[in-house]
Amino acid sequence: MTDGSHTYSKVPEVTLGFWLIKILATTLGETGGDTVTMTWLKADVTVNSGYLVGSAIFLTLLLALVIAQIVTRKFQPFLYWATIVASTTFGTTMADFADRSLGIGYTGGSSLLLACLLAVLLAWHWSEGTVSVNTVSTPRVEAFYWAAIILSQTLGTALGDWLADTVEFGFGGSALIFGAALVIIAGLYFWTNVSHVALFWTAFILTRRLGATLGDFLDKPASEGGLALSRPIASLVIAAFIVACIIVLPQRAGRHPEVLKPASMGD
């Protein structure tokens, strides 16, 4: 979609509101994913089929939403954020499946996901000459975008689990690490010439884990450092907050000049 000098993206403009909803969406992904796999399907370290079934359920939903997102002709806020929530929920269950059911551990799962994400970003850059989110306006670019989004969400989950469990920082410690890293990224964005594209994708991965840590804190047992809240109820409350934010906060389609120039943290 164009207005002459600008092309409108089918993803939202990257603003502070974008990052707020993103963190809430990842929190919902964590509590929602755990609701299905751990509460309803009773998955744990000894009953791994729940992670596989949960991954299959969320993958089906995610693919349907991605197809709808690609088919639509312009940016649709509720459709976009529903797809983000589906990608983060699938990322939660898929990371658990890779880490636990496949037996490759948090380190192996994180390494595999990082390699896959880098491969997608390199293929995207080779095809289009950029991995800017503000260029997401054609089906081919959208396919690259959503593949990168899904892998970023899953990688964020695996990295957080690796820090919390393997490195033994716990939920609070890993949240502080990822929070500090995001502060550094913000500083690099405002006060340096570091690529905004690289900063965006790094922040996207890290905010995934920040939201997931919040979700873990809400629904994990007190013995594991959580508040032991009901997963379904926590998910409903977070979903209501997301809907409210989408309604209240400005939701504009990102746009970029026909000749690409850096303009925001997402370009």
C-alpha cells in the first residue's frame, strides 16, 4: 500500500507502545502456553507428549493467523497482535519440546534456534537487501518476517530457560539481566550509530524473555520463586490488558520512503 512517496508496511510503527504490547503479548504467550501444556495436557519432565500436542495445536493456530495476515491488504492491529501472541505461545511450547522432549537441553536448543534465526535473516537479506521491518508489504517479505518472528520468540524462551535453569540465575536474576540488556540497547539506539535493524531484532528476542520471565513469575509454584497464580486466570487478565492497550495506544502502520532510509528503531 503506497501514498506516492511512501510505502505502508503491514506491521505497526515501532514505538514505545509497540514494545509495551510486545512484552504483554510474550507474557500471555508464556502463561497461555503453560495453561495448555501443563494445566490442561498435564505435561512435565516425565510426560512429554503434552509439549508435542501443545506445539501442534499452537502451530495450527499460528499458521492460520499468518496466512490471514499475509492475505489481508493492509495493517490490521488486532490480527497482527493475535498473530504475535500465537507466535509467542507456539514459541513457548516449541522451546519446551526442543529442550525437554528432544533431550538436547537448554544450551543445545538455544544454539539450534540461534542458527536457524541467523539463516532466515541471512536469506531475507540476500533476497531483499535488508531485514527492515518497515519493508513488510509483500507476501515474500512477510514470509521472511514471520519466520524470523517465530524463531525469535522461540529463541527468547530458550535463552531465558538456559539462564534461569542451566546457569541458575532464577526468574529474578534472568529478568534483571535481560532488563539491563534492554537498557543498554536503548542507549545504543539513542546515542550511537549502531544499526537500528540489528538493535530491533536483538530487542525483539530479549523482550520475549522479559515477558516470559514475568509470566513464569506469575504462574510458577512458590517453591520455584513464582506467585503460583492460576494460569488460565492470569492469561485472561493479561489478554484484557493487551486488548485495552491496542484500543487506547496509537496503532499506525509503519511506513518507509520508496528509497529506504533509517527512520525508527524498526527500520
